[in-house]
Amino acid sequence: MKMNIKFDTMKKEEPFDYASFEREAIERLKEGRPLSGVDGIFTPLIKRLLESSLEGELVY
């Protein structure tokens, strides 16, 4: 079964800013924040990777 989805109406995300992520990650490491979990250092990156992967599955 094929889904008819209008991709032009889907929310367009801004490109992930890796430089900003790197700066924030270093600051969070200095603060002693955890690497994973709700407030984890890698949580925003993992979220972006998963969302991009799922979006790719819908498109292709």
C-alpha cells in the first residue's frame, strides 16, 4: 500500500549546526552533564539523526 503524502507541505527543518553542537557539547562536558538521557549531551544529535533517517524512509 502506497501512502499519498504531500512532501511540500511537510515542515522544513533547518540544517543541523554541527559547530554549535560541538561548542555546546564541550560546555556540557565541563559541567559534568551525562552523555545520554533526557538532558544528555548526545541527545540532540541522536534526535536529528533519527528524524532524518525516518524522513528518508518516507521519501524513498
